[in-house]
Amino acid sequence: MTQHAEATVTAAEGHRADPAVTFAELYGSEPDGIWAAPGRVNLIGEYTDFNEGFVLPLALPHTAVAAVARRDDGLLRLHSTDVPGGVVVLRVDALAPHSGHGWAAYPAGVVWALREAGHPVTGADIALTSTVPTGAGLSSSAALEVVTALALNDLFELGLSAAELAVTGRRAENDFVGVPCGIMDQMASACCTEGHALHLDTRDLSLRQVPFDPAAQGLTLLVVDTRVTHALGDGAYAERRAGCEEGARLLGIPMLRDLPYAGLDAALATLAGAGADASVIRYVRHVVGDNHRVEQIIALLDAGDVRAAGPVLTEGHLSLRDDLRVSCPELDLVVETANAAGALGARMTGGGFGGSAVVLVETAAAGAVARAVSEAFAAAGHAAPGVFDAVPSAGAGRLR
């Protein structure tokens, strides 16, 4: 890890209180166990998951940690050290979608989703803390969902697989919270392994762990958090999803996943001839192109040519900026500055409208690139970005 990145990782992760101590202080007893689930950063494949396409995320060392005890009286008590306020007390049999609860809607939604699926979850005391930056496009909400699902799966002996836990988390976010996300974030948090990126087919949830160790090749994958927050529930995400579905309908295919890259130009001509909205045409071009870029980068990783992935990352950013139009000035500044300072490639990652970018860079040049980005932000009058190394880390698991 480079010196500059080590310092910023420490700042980004911050101090985490012992969750067992916090639990005891809150609830007057010891937890039954402690579990962790990571945030993720997506190397390539954006807005493809709800089109049943391909993604390539990796888990971060930043995690949501939950100290949990089972209850059998129907009460659900929730607390987060990261959010002002006390313990949120709910009844599991009164949980209903779109009923508010703020941050607590994410773990509460998991309880609701498990019960809706017929699992006998009768309550819990949960104390949560997280080092996953919120609003940074690094899946802080998915980490909360997955760690809650994993803990309840163990405590109530539900026997669910990691993929089933991820599906539970997605249902909580889609149907309970009301955010129309795809499955990538939860699958990455639940299923990633250390030293790998996760090649996920979001149609059938088949996956492959692709070896990804930038440090072994003298490379660093930086995450640059612009500290510009976004809210995917504001309609922009849903509008793009609807546009993609319209594109598939006009092309007579189930999903954009079913359009091969070789047929993209002809499909775009068909859409134009059918009078499709210009935004629909742009969305189709992005999704099919990003599915192809996932395949390109996997081929490069398999060949051991990680450096050649850099230009593909930048190409992906241009597509997100120009076709999907989900970037913002701060993200564009990261990409342009990093590449001008010698990075191999860079792109925004996550839902966009703020959040983070990934930068692939020679480790020897990582400090200079990080400084160039920070100086560019200062010159533009932006708040200082957070910069840390994206070390491919393990997925969710029980700590004790």
C-alpha cells in the first residue's frame, strides 16, 4: 500500500467502537454474535445489472459490522453508532413497505423480506456500525442489508446461501425501502473473495472469482470519493431503468442483455427508425457497450495484462458521462486530472450524480496522481476528496 493511500484509508475508515461493548451498553446483555459485510467498488459494468447483464465488482476492506442477539417476542430493536439518535424499536409483525424509519429501513426491510418469504424471524436486538462511506457509491446500504441477513440467517438457522441472502437484501431495498436497485451490490457484499473481482451474470446469478491483484503487478486501484452525495431514490435511476426497458421492448428482446455487441449499430438504427427517444438510444448504447467492456477487462485480467484495462475504464467513463449522463463535474474532474497526471485509466463508479471514481495507476505514481486530483479540487473550489486503495477483500462473514 502506498504511503499516501495508507493515511487516507485510516481517515476514511475512522475509529470503530467495539460493537460488543456498544451492544452491551445499549441492551444490557451480550450479543449472540458479531458479523461483518463489506462495501464494494465496481471495476466495470454500470447500470447493467437491472438489464440482466454483467458486472465486475470487488469488495472493499470497509465494512458494516452488526452485533446481534435473537429475540422471540416480536420486537426489533435497531441502533447505529453512525447516525444521531437512539434505539429504533419496531414490531416485526407491523413492518410495512414505504413506512419510513430512515436508515433503519434497510435492516428492518431485511426482516420484512425474510418473513415475507416464510422464514420464522421473531425479532432481534441489533447494534450496527460501519466504515463504508455513505453517499459515495460504495454500497453502504447493501452492506447493512447483507450483514443483517447473514446474522439472522445464522441465529434463526434459516440455511440460506450467500446468493439467497443477497436476493433478500435486494428485495428489502426494492420493495421495502423503495429504491429500484439491481442485484450487484448485495451479491458483491455477500459473495466476493479476497484477491479477486467478482464476475457476476445478473440473469442467473452465476459467478466466477477472477484473480485481481494489482499490487502484484506494481499497480494500485485508487478510489476517489468526491464527497458529493447522491440519492438514487430521486427518480433519475428509475428513469434510466425505464428507458432501458423501453429500448428492449422496441427491439423485441426480453432485456438489453440479449442484444449482442456485434449487433449494436444495427439495433441503434432500428431504434432511430422507430422514433425512439434520443435518451433511449443513448441508454441502449451504454448498456450493451458496458457489457462488452466487462468481457474485455476479464479477458485482460485472465491474460495477466491488468495495465491494458486502463483505457477500457476511461472509455466506460465517457459512456457514463455522454450516453447515460449520470456523471457530474467533480467526477469528470477526477477522471480528467488523474489521466493527465499519468494514470492508466479512470472512471466513475456506482450510480453516479456524485460518489466515487476508480483510478488505475502505477503504484510508483499513485501519490502524484492523488495529489494532482486534490490540487485540482482545491483550485475548483471543491471540498477535498477522500482517496484510498481499493484492496480486493473478503465478502460477508461471522467475526465471532
